[in-house]
Amino acid sequence: MNDILMQIPGEALASAKIPRSQLDAELKKQLALQLYRVGMVSGAGACRIAGGGKLEFQYLLGEAGICQQYGVEDFQEDQENLRAWQASR
């Protein structure tokens, strides 16, 4: 999929408490957090939108008070990975 360019009217952000030099990065982070929060993108997709790594995004989730999406399937996969790792030691 190609990159998407979005235009936001400047006056809509004129009163935002975001330094202009950080505007692009902050908007990407906020978009990533909200799309992840409502389940529209995966954690990996949100990381790509935010422009950072997994650990940094997990930190952002914590700061925003957003719980990570971690279901039964994720838990079972983690258990299998742990067993495989322990068997290889």
C-alpha cells in the first residue's frame, strides 16, 4: 500500500500545545495510539505509524493508559515460545 498524505487545516492546530518542531511526530503518535486503542490497527501497524520501535510504543501505551491487546491466543503462543526456548537450553 502506498503512503497516505493527510491535510489538516493549520487553524485547527493553531492552539494545540505542541511545539511546531514536534508537530509531525506527535500527530503520528496520537494517531497510532487511537487507532490501536479502538482496534483498527495491530501493535505492529501502530508502531509503523508512530515511527518508533515496539518498546517505545509500549511505553507510549502505558503513558496514555491504554491496555495492550493481549488475548488467549497471544498467551498460548507465548507459552509455546517459552517451552521451545526452555527446551533449547
